[in-house]
Amino acid sequence: MANVVFDFGYGHGKMTVALPEAKIINNVLGKPYPAVEDVPAAVKEVLRNPIGTPPLKEIVKAGDKVAILVSDITRAWVKFDQFLSVVLDELNEAGVPDQNIFIVIAVGAHRLNTKEEFVVLCGEKVCHRVEVFNHDCHDESQLAYTGKTSSGIDCYINKRVAEADKMILTGGIVHHLMAGFGGGRKAILPGISGFKTIQGNHLLCMNKEVGKGLNPNCISGSLDGNEMNEDMVEQAELAKPDFLLNAVFTPENEFARFVGGHWYDAWLAGTKMVDEIYGVPITAQADLVIASSGGFPKDINLYQGVKTIDNAFMAAKPGGVVILFLELPDIMEPAEFSDWFKFPTMLEHEMALRNHFTIPGFLAYKLLDMARQVSMVIVTKKENADFIRKAGMIPAATAEEAMTIAKEKLGKEDYTITVMTAAANTVPVLRK
């Protein structure tokens, strides 16, 4: 049987594996896409020819107070510094001076960003032109009530943003393993929402019935019927944003396209493009999935590796095996994730989440839940073995050891294989 050789990113290097060609049913790779050559021109084009709204210049009027929402430092890959000045210039041309514009860092429930991080996110020139400040979800005195969603969640957003004449959302659109897709309405929820509002929305990711764990509708790439997403959309409607500018990226993290205009319609157009680039059709789920995040920094720790694991999990048959190449040099970081692996039972973990939902706690639970459904073999540094076992998975030091374990788990020779060398970004879509 002829073999095919694959390189799997591992830290700053790679691991090479030869696999039997006849067993491979899917090779999941992102679609090549040309990068935007002139970023300012592309941004100006969508500001002047948007989807579902008049041009930005016609939405604002002279003298308006304008709030621009920008994601926090964990989303620095959006490269806001390359396009925010174009937005400011467009507002200036419409009669809105810099002193009437402010940027709020939509940190959600994350930590507040530093002034140095403001510069990294927005660019030094932008930080000199307009005021930049953090949203603080815990400061209830700085929140404004916008209404109640059909899920019964009371919605509070940043008061200063609520009182502005116009609100502009910015961000990047990618697959999101809870909300279906990032970007768009996420600038509002969790971006500038109150902590209780964020908690109420995120609890929708848990099953309605206590003891049944996760809500199966809140998954990557899913919008219709995804209760978390639908509540986020309702909350955005209550906040009444006036314009959206979002970016979609190539597999090399270059700008692929900007979408602008109506906060929902333009964003939805962007999600379809994300699916086009990263939603990779597969013919069937495989007995064995062999995957890598692509290496550093996406495999720096297990917290960062969950997205890779989730995507690989979706390509595997129930009861199958997933081999993942993840170096994990900082496996215990961040503590707010690794500390969640302390519960003796899944039910105790679930109840702790319901009492105090956190994203790290949810991702830890999701990881344990996936490891119950398929055998997860993690090729990693030897010193990580104990924690990998604690997380419900099987450690291996080499590709050969991992393949031996996988074959023992499968217990048959006629197994099928799916290969995912860039699993952090590629979402397998089963065509039925």
C-alpha cells in the first residue's frame, strides 16, 4: 500500500508522518484566497458602498458624537491599526471632528487593556487623534439598560456608547465554537455589555436540562437555532448600532475582504465568506483523524489548542480516535483554564459552570466532554503527560507511539483517515 507523507506543525518545528494513501478519505485544507492589496482603498470602498445602509458619510451628520467599538488585545490579529484611520478620515469628511469621536475597547469580561495595548490595537496616530478607553463590565454605574431579550436576559451596555449619537462596530469574522461565528454582534455582547448580561447569554451554551451538560446547538459555524447567537442578535438590535466594518482573513492572516454597512446584513455576508474559505466539505467522518494546529503560537498551551481539538473532533466518527500534534510548552497557562480540571465528576464541573460561567471553564468542560466521545491522543512534551491524563486524554511522546495507541483503540485494519494539518482554522463540514 502506497504511503503519502504529511508534515504536521509542532511548536516551531514539525513532525512528519507517512500514512497509507488508500485509507485517507479527506485532506482538510483552507481555500487559498488572494490578499487585499490596498487596505485603505478597500476600506474606503465599503464605507462608501456598503451593504444594506447608505454610505457612512450619509449616516452621520456634522457635530455627531460617534463611538467606535474595537476588540481587545486578544484580537490583535484583526490589525485595527491598519484601517481605523480611514474610518476617522471618512467621519472627518462628513463633518465629525476627531474630538467628537471616541474608541471604546470592547473587552467583554476580559481584563482591562493597558494604554500600551491601546497603541498596539489602534495605532499610535489614532490614539493621539481620539480618546481611547476600556469598557468595564463590572462598573454598573457606567451601564445603561436597553431592554430584555426573549430569553429573559436584561441587557446592559456601556452608558457612554448608549448615549452617543452614532455607534460603529468593528472586528474580525472567524468561526466561533460557541456563537457560530465571531465578529458582528459580538462587539456589543460580550464586548460592551454588563457582566450579568454576559453571564446570562453565555449560560445559553449549557443544556436547558441540568445534568445534560452542553447545548448541542451552540457550535462552530451554526447560527440558525443557536440560542447563544440568537440572543446576541436580539441584544444588538436593542443597542441599535448604526454601521459595521468587519474583516475576513486569508489562511495566512492577511486581509481577504472587508464588509461594511448594516450591522447584521454585512456581517452575515462576511460569515458566508469565512465558510467559503475555512468551511471545508468532507465526504464522511473518519475512524481516525490526525491533526495539528499548525504549530506555534496556536499550540502554546491547551487553552489555545481547544479550537484545534474541536475542529478535529467534528471530523471523527463517534467512538473514533483523534491524534493531535500539540507541543504545549505552557500547558498550565492560563490558570483560569487549567484550574477547571479539578472536579471529580462532570456533573460537579457542570454545576460550577452554571453557578459562575466563565469561558475557560466552559472550554475545559467541552474538552472533557469531547474526550468522553472519542479517544484523544495528544503528541506532546513528555512533562505534559500527567496533565493530559487529567484532562481525559492520552499522552504520547512520538507519532509512532500515537499511531500504535490509535490502532489498538480502533481494533481493526480497515479504518479510514482524515488529515487536518491546519486544524486551528479549518472547520470540517459534513455534506449529507
